[in-house]
Amino acid sequence: MTIESKKYHISDTLTRNSERPSIGLIVLNTDFTFERDFVRMYTDQNPNYDFYFNRIHFANPMTPESLAAIGDDLTEVSAGILPNYDLDLVVFNCTSSSSIVGDEAIELAIKESKPTAKVLTTSQAVVKNFKARGFKKVSILTPYSEEVSSLLRDYLQRNGVEIASSMYMDMSDDRDVAFLPPNEIISAAKAATHDEADALFISCTAMRSAEIIPEIEAAIGKPVFTSNQATFDQISQIIAKRNN
């Protein structure tokens, strides 16, 4: 039996320009949580943009040196998100690494491959969330070592965040952070919250804290913001301004 095969001629001229903004999201290859959080928040809020993930290499343990080294691959990983296609925004999702590498260095690296894109980091989003919500002073809870936590504190203070207290869990493997159970996170949040703080910031895109914000707030009696929640909120604000 002979199969007839015909070519279909497309009548319209195709364009690669989308009416919806395109967001590139860079996530550590050891992070079990960010995509899960982001998809959940995206589904709940149904914002008017499309997102595309790419993973970037990270070699445990979490040290200032290993977190700084992530910056070396940002240009290549950004280029791998829809190659040769302009994105509206590229987000580097790692609180500790972005605070260590620095906003300017991250933006320069990403714009080498995505020159027209706006650039956002998790640490930037945290600062913007703090200021937008009118907090005066916060307590901080991190899964990192004291050395890494101190570098994050330095970044936040340089950018206008006043810190009442800081508590760290001294975890070394980024993968383990995702498996902290909710009751452990809530217990740590209670221990970390200082009376003088207006709110509690829980750091790390790998910690599954965003999904239990209401439970944490009920336990400590103060507002809570997290790395992933702050990043999602800031992305939504950037896109809303673009659409206006």
C-alpha cells in the first residue's frame, strides 16, 4: 500500500513575538523547591506572563566560595533559556548566592546573553518586599552557616534593611534544606522571632516555607515573608508596570 504524503502550506507569516511577557528563571540544580512553589503561586494567581526554567550548577557544601562560583555560569545558563530569543525578565533565584555575587555582577553576566531583558535577583526581591510592606525591622531565619548568614545580613543592611535578630541552622547541603518538615520550620521561626521585629524573613529558595506562611504567622503573631514569595511578588509587580 502506498501512503500519500503531502506538504501543508502555512498561510500566515509566523512571528516569534509573544503578546505575553516571557520570564526566564534560573534555579540551582540542587533546589527541590523553587519550581514547586512558583507553579503553585502561579496557578493560584494566574498572572499574565509565561515562564521558562533553566538549571545552574551548584557544588555543595554551601560556603561563600561555592555560592560565589555560581556566578561564573550565569551568562551561559541565561543563553540557554530560549536561545536567540529576547526575554522580558531574567531572574536568578538564590538568596545567598545573589547576595554574595552582587546585583551588578549578576546583571552584567545575564545581559551578556540577554541584553534587552530586565534582571532580578532573589536578594533584590527580598529588599523590595521589605520596603513595600513598610517594615521597620525584621528577624531573619536562614538554613546556612553563620559565615554565609553574615554575608546575607551585610547585603540586606547595605540595602536599607534593619535587622533585629538573626538565627541560622548551620546546614551544609542545599538539598537537605528542602526536606525540613513544616513543624521544624515553624519551631525555628518561633525561636528566631525577636520582640522588636515587625516581621520575620525566612531565607532560601530551597526551604518549603512559602507554602506554610499562614501557619507560621499564626505561630509567631507577626507577618512572614520568604525568598520565593518575595520573588514571585516582585516579578508580578515588574510585569504589571510593563503592561501599563
